[in-house]
Amino acid sequence: MAEDAELNPAAVEVGRFFPQSPEEVWRALTDPDLLEQWLLRSVGFTPEVGTHFMFVMPTEPPSEIVSEVLVARPGEQLTYTWVYTKGDNPPKWVVDWTIEAQGRGTRLLLTQTGFDIEDRRQKMARNAMERGWRNLMPKLEALLAR
């Protein structure tokens, strides 16, 4: 993991250690039923490069995040695009999950990139996404503990 001085201020980076195996963490990131329990409901998701899918946000009316799997290395890395479809000219972000065995558990690093922090709205979105991902990690932890 990078030292604080090396962190990209335009990226969201959230790391966490889990006592479960990399395979268990991978499953929580890639099984649609498990994803829905801690992240969002997915439509059409499979962890295969080139798969186009959506995350459905439980808003009224529902909104969608359109995605494409860019990297899928079981137990090691999952990367996909993240495009929130609301608004004109929606930004395209990239979400990367890096999974690394560490001792008797797993170190998970989430990196979300593509934010233009010179743009006020993008900077606000970046900060909101960081808070959101940090708030989701305990949900993932609880799911893995079951």
C-alpha cells in the first residue's frame, strides 16, 4: 500500500484488512447475491473482462451506474468502470479492487480514479465517494464474518 505522501489526491483510496481468505473476499466482490447485501443490486454482472452491467441505486426513481469489467483476476484484482447516468456528460470513473493475501487474512485496497478535482463538482463527488466507500467497508466486513 502507498505511503500517505504518495497518495493521489484525485483518487479515492480505501484499504482494509479482513481475516478471511482472498477467495472469500473475491466472492463477496463478485457474487451478485452477496454484492447486493453490502453494495448494490447488479444487473448482468459476471467477473469476466468485457462484461457490461449495471448497478441499480435504490433511489426514487431508481438510478443506475453503468459499468464494464476491465480486469478480472480471481482472488487478486477486479476493475470496472463506474458511470453514474444522471446528468449531462456523466464522468467515467474506474473502480479497482486489489486483493492481497496477508498473514492469515486478506488486505483489500479500493482505488477509484478519474476525478477532475479542479472541477468543483468533481471534487465534491470524489469526497462523497470516499465517505461512501468508507461507510460500506463495515457492511462488507459484517458480510464476510457470517
